[in-house]
Amino acid sequence: MPGVIELTAIIVSSIATTTVAANLLYLGTYALAYGGLIAGGLASQGFFASKPAVPKPEDGSYNLKQPVPSLAYVLGRVKKASDYVFLGEKNGTAYHILVWAGHHIQGYVTHYLHDEAVTLDGSGFTTSPSHFGSKVQILSRLGLAAETAYADVVTAFAGIWTNDHRGDGLASVRMSAATVSSDKYLKVYPNQMPQHSAVGNGNDAVYDPRTETSGFTTNLALFRLWHLTHPVGGKLSLDDMYLPDWSNAADVCDENVTNRTGGTEDRYHGGLWFRAENDPVQVGRLMDEAAELVVYERPDGLIGVHAGAFVTPTVRLTANEIKRVTFDVNQRRASTVLAVRGRWTDPANRYNTVDAAIYGDPYVGEDTERTATVDNQAVQSHNHCARLQKLKYIRRNAARVTIVVDYLSAKNVRYSRFVRVHLPPRLTEVIVEITSTPKLSLRNLTLEFSGIIVPSTLYDFDAATEEGEPGASVTPLPPGGVPTPVNFDVTIETEVITGGQTAAFGQASWDFVSDALLYELEWQPTSEIEPARSAMSTPEETTVRSGYLSDGVEYKFRLRAWSNGASSDWTDYEIRTATADPVAPGPVTGASLTGGAGQVTFDWMAPNSANYFASRLYLNTVNDFATATLVATEYGAAAANDARTVTGLSAGTYYGFIVAINASGVAATEVATGSAVVT
């Protein structure tokens, strides 16, 4: 059983009032944990009814598919998934309609597909991350009283989904995901079918008694007021609430505090979501603990609240009013703590629950850890969590008292959070924070209450020295996909085929990365006169060869990796020319050049080389082969005399060169013919 000093939510109320039995169920609070505070059988049954717990932030990471989901209520800014109300496929596109909240919201801040934040264009198509391309489209509705059906779903599923399926009052999302080819599926959808979630600003109809208007807020006191006056909470009305108290509590929540970085933030702000079926006592407890609220019933029957700040006591108890005192210094190891841990919802960590810095030292002078924990998903600031940790540390280690006072002279104790007690020598002007509902004895006309002794500086907090450094958030890496091959290269190789001829092929290589990867080599003539072809590598290999290539044709090659059905990006093209015979024939011999009228005649002896194929003839007006022009190619047999006349020349002196080549165009060393004069 929690100790008395764990003040999270207390009801200070009168057993004599007629509304308490009905209200205790929803004002509720932690006071029952101390025992003996149940007011009537009806309240007892309500407190211990079995209802679902309040969802943790992580519970909203995935879409919850249920036959009849309970409506979700969102207060403040949170990240959560949605409930399916429709899922269908038409013409290769899957349509999802999901309800994010069961009420009107202020708006969506960021949409997520799995754990990736996505950017949408004006039509709702994803523009980043880039792997989605424009295959996913997200449309949304804020939950107007009279909404509009999603037109494309109505068109695609006529007769199943009609214009009457508007979703009035429901904040919803329509997500469509288009089918892609099987070889691209895991590249576009690396986590299979997208799972949608969103960061959004929730309920924008939270009443603020200070302005008498309703709107969006992150003020925790206003959350609690809304919850007490809503059918999923206290089922009360604003007429049942003492609004000056609630205005003051909201002002306290809005006060600026300094955090460890020197910046300022609101004292008690946050956000949470829950379902209509969740236990309203637990939901209220979260808000009460996060904002340090104590909900109570006033003598006029209205519901008031003590704000999360120290108030100088107006009730002072002395020996004249005190009948009996039980004092406990509270130094037992079983009831005190050395440190307090914290768990809070971090917006910077995709609204997941994270650990706060420990307040205190859990191992002072001993090996046994003695800690308590503040675990509240409505808290969305490390400074906020640290302040709650300090309060729990003070309260768990505080001295405890049980006091019996004269009812007629101390009746206002019932409506106070702090009282001053002066009963020397032990209790000299001490401040007592009441931690239980005062019990009235009509037999003796006395009030009995329990409390803890706290300093007037209970809520003081020096962030620079007390907040501590939170642990580093885990930054999720975006899906890397299959890695693109590194150091891709292609060489042209040859091998002898049937008939003793040689054929060329491309041999690709790359750097080894993992045995899990296979590689696909694609090749095609640069002229694209043939379709692209490809070949797959075998596991654990770092090379793969192409099929046979056309001799002398220029090809473009590229490579990509595959793993579990997903592929990497292609590499850049490598350009290579197929060469079936890389060995040049011998040079020609007996080369000469004879001039004539507008022409020259080449004479030569072909080399005695088995791979000789032809001779290329060049002319130049200067004795320089590098700038000579190819004027003819003469095909012939090896070791044979050959000649070729070139006509249509202008008068002048010409220099000739003859180059023997093989069938792959590999050239031998050029042979000069000398000069000739053309007339």
C-alpha cells in the first residue's frame, strides 16, 4: 500500500453532504489508498470496478483493430495511432479510413507511417521520405458536427461506402497506398503496408473559466475541469463547480518556471489520451498528480480544487483545538526513500515514455536501492517531471502526524490543504499537508485527519542544481534499405567457344558487404538497339559475368544489390566496348604509296597472322599519323599482297599510313608508306 506521504489526489469532503456518494467516484483520488475513506456502498463499488487502465503513450504506436473500438479522447498534443473503420482494395490501391479521436480536434501536426515522419504536398501525397514516392496519400477530417465523406472511397466502393458515411464528430484520416511491382515493393514499403499514426492537437472545446470561452489548451487544470464535467468523467456540470478555484488552478498551471537550460516553460502543462471505457478515476488521478491538484467538496456543495502551489495556511491549530496527536518521525527504511525515479512522455522522442534524471542517490551508504517512481504519461517536460520527483521525495521522507481536533472550533480543516499546528515542544509552528479525508465523529464532535509535515518552501525548485541531465533520446535511423554496391567495375574478358572462335563478355566486380546480398548485373548496347539483359550473382561472391557480347559493340553496364526481395539503387553506368580478340595482328610489310592524277595507290603485304582481318588506310598532308584521316578499310587474307586506290584527291603531297586490325578492331602498329605527289 502506498505511504501516506504520496499525495497525488485527495478528496477533502464532508460525509454529511448529499452529493458525496455520487461525486466520490469521479473526484476521486488517491485518498482511498490510505484506507477507511470509503463513503457508502455505492462509492465503494464504483472505486473498485474493473475498468481498463489508461493507455500508455506506447499503446498508441500502432493501429488498434477492434470490432467495436471505444472512442478515444485526446487532450493537448499527443502522438497516437487510430482505429480502423474501413479497409478495402480497388484497382491496386488500398484505402484505409481511421478514426484518430472521437471528437473535434484543433488539427494534425505531423503524420507518421510506421516511425517515419512524412511530408505531404497540397494534395496529400507523400513527398518524403523519398522511398514512398507518391504512392501514399493522406487526407484528414477534423471532426465537424456534420462532416464530409471521402469522395474517392465513395466512388471506389459504391454501395458499400456512401455519402452517408460522413463520420460526424470524428477526427479521421483517409490513407491510400498504391500497389507497386514486386521488385520494388520492399523498397517503397520497407515495413510492409504503412501503419499510420499522427501527432495532433486534440480537443479544442476545453472550457476556460477565466475567459468563459472554449478552445485548445495544454493546461492540466483545465483538462481536469473538462473531465469532471464530461460524460466520460465526472458527469457533473459547470454549475456544480466552484469556478474561482478552477481559475486560480489554471493560473498556477500557466505560471512560468525556469528549466535547467535557463529557458522558461509553463508550470503544469502536458497532454494525454484515453478511451471512453477507461476508468475515470485513473484518468483523473493522472491529471491530479501531473498538476498537483487536490479536488474537494466545499461547504456549499460545489466542487473546488486546491492548486499545485503552496498557500499560507489560514487554519492554525493549537492546544485549545487539539484533542490528540500521534507523531511519527518516519525514519524506517521500509517507508523512506533515498531517491525518486521519473518516467515522462518526451515530445522530442516521438512522444514515447522515457526516463528522467534520478532525484537523489539510491545507493547512499548501502547496496540496496530504495527508490520511488513518478510515472505519469500526461507529463511532457523533463523539468516538470523533476519537480514532481522532488515533491515525492520530500513527502515520502516527511514526518507524519494524525491529529484529532474539536470540530466546532476547527471545522475549516475539512476544506484546507495546509494547516499550521503549534503544539510545543515537537510541533512548533509546523505546516501540515493533509493527506486523508478528515473524518467527522458525530459522537464526540471531533475531526480526525492525517498529514505530513512539510516546509513552506515545498514547491521551490532550483532547476540549475536540482533538475539533472536527462538521458539521451534514442534517435531512430531512417530505413537504410539495401546498400548500393561500392567500387563497381567491369572488364571485358574473352573465352574460346565452339569452333575455336573467341567471344567477349563483361566481368563485373564490387566490394564485399554481406553474405545476405545478391547482385544483379544489367547490360545493354548504348545505342539501345537491343533490350537490356541481366544476370544474378551467387551468394558470397563479389563477381558476376554477363552473357556473350556482340564483338566491337559499345555497351553500358550497371549493378544493384538484392536482399529479402528488396533492391538497392542502381549504380552509375560503366561504358565498355566488347572485344572478342584483344590480340593485335602483326604489322603490314612492304608498304608503299604511288601518286597519280587526283589519286594515290596503296600497296602492302598483309601480316602472316591467323587473326588478321583487314587493313585501315590513312592519309595526311603532313607526316603525322596522329592527325591522319581514315580513307578506306581493305579486307583480305593473311600473308597476301594487297593494294587499294583512293581517288578524288586534290593536288599536293600526301603521306600514307597502313594499320592491320583483327576482327575485333584491335589495331597493330601503324606502318608509314612514305610520300606521294597527286597532280
